[in-house]
Amino acid sequence: MPTLSLSTLSALDQPAFVAALEGIFEHTPWVAARAWQERPFTSLAVLEKSLAAVLLAASEAEQLALIRAHPELAGRAAIAGELTAESTREQAGARLDACSTEEFARLQALNATYNAKFGFPFILAVRGFDRAAIIERFAARVLHSREEEFAEALRQILRIASLRLQERFPAHRSDQ
């Protein structure tokens, strides 16, 4: 995807703006659609803050739908090659595509336990973590309450969005 400037992004009509931010939030164009009205975005931090405000102001049902739009780590979608380009790149960057048999079995068991307990997938901004650290965090977080994990899932989604925005707008990384 070609990089845009924030001024170019801010000048787009709503459908083009939403298209330009596709993939920032997994299969959830309404976040960008609602943030569009906050233009112009004078910095990456302002854009990020607007997107976060939309997500945090959304209904619990909308937030849950966004959480559920995220794939499991090393889960069915990854195995089937059905991840978004962004998720594929992130999971591969954490080397989740190179799990040992034991690591894969552990992740599958954790995915099943977590989904059964919370009703949504475990979400972690995996950049900077190796497989062992991811599994360790996963095992610790499965012990939390649903409320804690719902809030943590939203925090992790905002971290993922921030990282994706920095990739999409590399010229604006230092304006935060």
C-alpha cells in the first residue's frame, strides 16, 4: 500500500478515507468512518487519538464485535492462510508461523481455554515478543476476569492500531 501524507488523508472523502485506513482495525471500517469527521489530522498522534476515542466511545456490543474480528494467535485462520496481510506480517514477525509441535499444541489449548472462558480471542500486540513470552503472557492472562480481559483486549487493539499507523505513515512517526 502506498504511503500517504496526513494532509492527503485528511482531504479524502469518507469512503476513500476508510479505504486508506483499511486494516488498521481488523475488519472494522466503522472506526475510521466515525473518525473521518474529526479531520484535519495535523499529526499522527491526533489521528491515533481520534481513532481511539471512537473505539472507546463505541457500545460494548461494537467493541466486542471488533475484539472478535481479531484472529487467534497461531489459530485456525493462520493455519488456513486467512489472516489479513497485517495479522500475517505481525504473527510471522513474532515467529508464530514457526512454532514447534509443543508450542503449537500449547497455543491451541490456550486459545480453546481462553475462548471458552471469555467468548473472544486472546489479543496481544506481538511485536517485540518471542513465542515463549507470548505463551507466558497468554497463560497468565487466561487467569484474569472477563472485565479485565475485555479492557486489556481493547488496550492491545489500540496498541496494534498504533503500530499499524506508524507503518502506514512512516514520515509522521516523529510528530507524536
